[in-house]
Amino acid sequence: MEGGSFLGIRKSTSLTSILSTRDEKLGLPLPAHQQQKIRVRTILGHCLYRRVLLWSAAVLFFLFFALSRSRTHLQHGRIMDMVDFAQGETENVSSLEVVELVPPSEVQAKEKTDDESDGSKDAGSHMPHWLRFRHLDGYFNGIKAMVSLSEHRPEFPRKKGEKSPFPLTVTYNSLPTPTPFVPQPDYKSPEYTSKYHAVEPCYLDKDEKVPVPDLYAYSGVVQGMPLPAMGSHSLLGLRDDICFDRFGRYGPYGLGYGFGEGGVEVGTDTENESSQAVWSKGGKINYDNVDWGDAQTRCFESNKKRFVDPVTEDDQKPEPRSSTSNEPEKIARTAIVVRTYVGFPWSQHTVLNFRAMISELSLRSGGEYTVHFLLHIRSNDEPIWANPATAQHIMDENVPYEFHSICTLWSEAQMRLIYPGRFGSSVANPSNGDIHGVYRSAQMPLQNFAANHPEYTHFWNWEMDMRWLGNYYELFDRLATWARNQSRIELWERSQKYYIPNLHGSWENFSNLVHQEMQDSGRKTILGPVRFAGQTSAHAGNIIEEENLPASCTNSTNMSQCGVGEEADLITLNPIFDAEESGWVFASDVTGYDSSSPTPPRRCAIITASRLSRRLLMAMHEETWKYHHTMFSEMFPASVALHHGFKAVYAPHPVYLDRGWDLESVDEAFNGGRDHSTSRHGSPFDFQNEHNHKGSTWYFNSEFAGLLWRRWLGYAQMDGRGVNGGRSGEGTLRGGIVEEKSAASSGRLCLKSVLLHPIKWEHPSEMW
């Protein structure tokens, strides 16, 4: 199937015409707000006119605000870190300037101590406890405040009595220059070619004239940028001495230039000083005729000698690597399976995200990874398998043309055919959903996908509303490497606890702490398969009856090396907690197990994003079709791994908080369960405790993730700050083109790599 792109008319660059062209390229009907309206609304509906009116109103408001708030601190006669409508757009600063930047929380809080709230003075016990802590502002400083890692003074965490890094003194005469960031191995180096097969380069086009572009990063970090509250860059092998702005990250894939040049138009309406640096080497790429399925196939075909042969149904384990052979080692392949659905609101930013994912993971790795979309057809009445024209029509209306050839369609009716029969009663069903429904059993289509794709050893389950601010290859490769090197000894126990590096110290200290906590608890640690009353006795030879402990655990005299070097069957991005008595809403959504026995032991990791081995997915597949066992989507993979002795790892990636919590409070809130973990009573995943995640960068209900992302993209946002602590959409409008171009600004944001979720919208137009 030929892949297309966002083709369409490019005569106008007004926001309305851009949005209309976007939907025409998708083959979608125009949303109602973009259709022709009665002429009386023309002025208010036009982007330029509306800006003028809004700016005029804002000028009056801020003048009144400035005159009435004599307590507001001024630097050089200006209100700092606010959208400066009165200033208007400024010319690029080329002469040397020294600017003091004072963050709004410190302007507003004046002489407050770190332990005082920046919210209401009379905030009572009914208010969340995190209101005690001040909002952090270091996230919102820009490129002009960049320093080397050795000079970096984080706003968070700060020791008691330690002064704030604000106000910053920023000295600059021009923006720094970004450089290509290439986290893949040097495939041409002697070190690589002496061990592995050579890697043939891959291209975007069939004529092999358009190479895959580099993304760009800045060497250094922004002064005052907070450190992660939980997780660590350096622990996982992620670079922590560089930062990414929007043009270096997405400019190579079409951000910042228009449809006429083959770009996506978005980004052209944001501050863009020195953004041309990212196109200086390879130029702006025209993505109009890229077919990502064809590009990935060509890449694999030219490199297929590098990879292990597909496993068969009779041999679920990858080929062993020979330590004596002179033949180059072969490597396993991984599929990135992105879950989408009919009606998903594709945007140009979404397109950029997946262009980046395919380029960085698949094409720049010589086919080591392949990206797929699983498209959920919500209507069970559509003849998508009987009539190809129906399937094509659905894709035309719901998926950009350039991704058509990597889409696999599925429906809940299909899952009923693949997993037929009676599943029995459920212990609980809080959602009242069907057992074959995507909400309760999202793993079913992934299990089926894995059964039909034996060429992959591992499968990443990914979602549309996740963003990785960094290079995707670095993320997935480093997670896999770190997980591979983890010992199985007390692995389940380490994986149920958030790692807070500035409280726990080194990973060795953290591991010793977990060991001591387990010793004090008197409970045995988990190593191999967990047996429980009523467990089904499978027939010999079935996948789930195989011995899943490696030789390093059964024949080793040094048990600390048990599992070291073994690929993880499950890598999660949140702790793997004991769901029993945890207060998590779906902890008892268990179906098909022996109802006369206690509910089986269960483990869960919130957010379905995770890497699963094919052997784990096939065990889940067999549990489902043969024994009619299943659990809620986020609980089934970890529970099957627990029951059958698979290696499961929580990878502590960097997670930031929007406020300057004291570290003991972070530990108390996020490790408040049994044995100072996330399990059982006191779990942070208890329905009553989940509000603590709203100010984090990674959780299903996070509000900070979207705010930070949109500010990084260059759009003004309500900062979520108010007299009672603020919430999403409240507070003061900050950021955006006027503020970033202001002479008093430190420029556009530049952030370290970070996972953000959920991102429900990006461009301001998407909120209309």
C-alpha cells in the first residue's frame, strides 16, 4: 500500500487555513469550528484580529495589575516571567547583556521560607498536603541561561538553609549552537564490526538520496533546572549533561517550516531565534511522499543478516549466542506497538512525534526496531476483513497517509473469536466493562499481534499521548541494557519502590536499604514462580510450564549474579506493586481463576506502557485462550510474570515534580505502603492518594506534564497557580512567543530528556 503524507493546498498561512489543510491531508471532515461561519464573527474568529484584541485587553489588565500590586518585585522596571503584551515582539539581541531573572513564585512569595505555602494562608486539612511546597520555576528558564553541568545549581532539591539559585544573572551575546546527538553505537567502528554484522545505512526514499536526519541537542543544562525527584538519568545511562529545545528535537522532522517546503507548519508561530542551525547540514526535508512502512521494510531487508532467525511455535526462546564462534553475533528485534483508535484526534505534533520515533528507533538502528500501529475499530459491524475497501476507508479517515502501511486493524469482535468460550465470574468488575473490551483487556490484541509476529523477541506497548523529550533510541536501548544487568535477587522488592536518588543515595545504597527492609519485615523474597491455591496445573510442554529461571540462578555459586545478563521479560515505567489491599480501584478485577480459592497473588504497574518479551506474551495468550484467565489490563502482565517466574523490572526513569517538596515528604507520599514501598496499605496508587501524581511528569492524571510540554513547544499557558494552589487551566498566562522574544527573557525552554504523560492536546487551536 502506498504511503502518503499531509498533502493539500498551501496558499494561506493563517491558522484557520493551516488547520483546514491539515484535516484535508488526513482525509477528515473539517471540525465544526473550522467551517464557514456567519460574517459577524469574522473579526473575532480571525487569529490575527483576535490576537490584537486579546493583547490590547491584556495590556490594560497588566498595567492595572502592576500599578495596584506595589509589592510585586520589578527588575529593570519590568514584571518578570509574565507574558509581556505591552512590550510586543522584540528584535534578536546581539549585543552583550546582563539580565537578572526572578521567577514568579519568588516574586509572589517574597520572604517566605521553603516550608511555607504559596497558596492560601488558611489552607486547611481538606487541601492536598503538597500545597505546603512552593512551585518550582527552573523548568521555565531558557537557552540563554545555559551552563555546563559542573556549574549547574538546581532549584530542587535544596538542603535546609541553602539559598535559591534565583535571581539568575544571565550573560550572553548570542545563542549557543546545538550539535547532532547520536546515541546509537558507532556502527563503523572496529569495536562494533569486530563483534556484530556491519550496518547498512537506511534512507527515507527508495532512491536512497535522503538520509535519516540527526536531531540536535545543546551541550549544557539550563541554570536552576530542578533535578528529578524520582529516578535518574545517570543510573540508566541517559545523558544528563545536554538539553533539547523544540527545534533541535523536531526541526529535522518538519517543525518550524511550512507545508510548501514539506514541513508541518507548526512551530512557525513560535520564537525561533537561531533555529536555522538544525537545517544547516542536511537542509529541510520534504516529507510529502515518505511511506514509513516501505522505509522500514527496505531498512530491514538491507540488514536482515544482522538479526536472529524468527522463533517458531515449538521454540519460544531466542537463539543462544555463541561465545566461541568467529561468526558475528546476531541481535534480536523489537517491535514498538503503538495503540491508536478510530476517532483519535491526530495533530501535526503527533505526526512529528512518530516520524521521530520511526527515524530514531528503526531507520537509524538498521532495523533493530520496527514501529507498528494497532488501530482499534470501535464498531463491530464494520466488515474490515471481508472488504478491503472498508478497511482502506477507515484508515483514510483516521490515520495520516504516511502511516497507513504500518497499521494493523483489530476489533473487540475479533478478540471474541480468538479467545472464545466462557471466562467465568469476576472477583470484581468496577468498570462494568466486557471481558473482551479494550478497557479491561487491552493486552488481548497485543497477545494476538505477538502470536502473529514471531520475528520479534520483545514488544513495547506504547500509547498515543506519550512524549519522550529526547532521542527514542537512547531511551529504549538504555532501558533494555539496564534491565538486562539487574540481578533477580530481591528484584521484585526493589521494583515495588520508587528510587529517590537525593534521599536514597547511590543505587547500591538503595538496594541495601531494600534488603534491610525485607530483613526487618520477616518476609521471604520472591525469586522463582509463585505457587498459590487453585493454580491450574498445565500439561507438560506448555509455555507456562517451562522453567523460566536462567542457569545463573540454578547452577551458580554466586547468587548475586542470578539473572545478570538475562533479558527482562517485563520492563515497566512505574513501580510493580502488590495490588492486594492497595486501594487501587481495579485491584480485584480478576476473572476465570478458581473461585473456591483465595484470589491469586497479583502485581500491577500503572500505565500500560511497558516492554514485554514474546515468551511472556505467549504465556498470557495461553492463560487466556486455554484457561480463560485474565485480569485488568495493567495487572495481567506483571501477575503472569509473577506466577511463572519471568524476569520483571521497574526501570526508574527521571520523574520531575512541579513543587519543591522536601525529600522525606516525597518518600512518605510515594513509598507510603508496606515496607516503605508502593504496595498494599498506603500505596500511592490508592484512589485516595493518586492526587500526589498530578504535579509529576509521568502518570495517567498528571497535569504538570501537559503544561510543561506546551510551554516547551513555545505556547503560552495558564501556569496552574492560584490562591488555593491552582489547578490545570488556572493561574496566570505565561510563556509564548512574546515572552520568549522579550529582551528580559532567557529564551525558549531547553529541557533534559524526560517522559511526559498524558499529552491530550498541544497547539492552542486544539482547545477550541
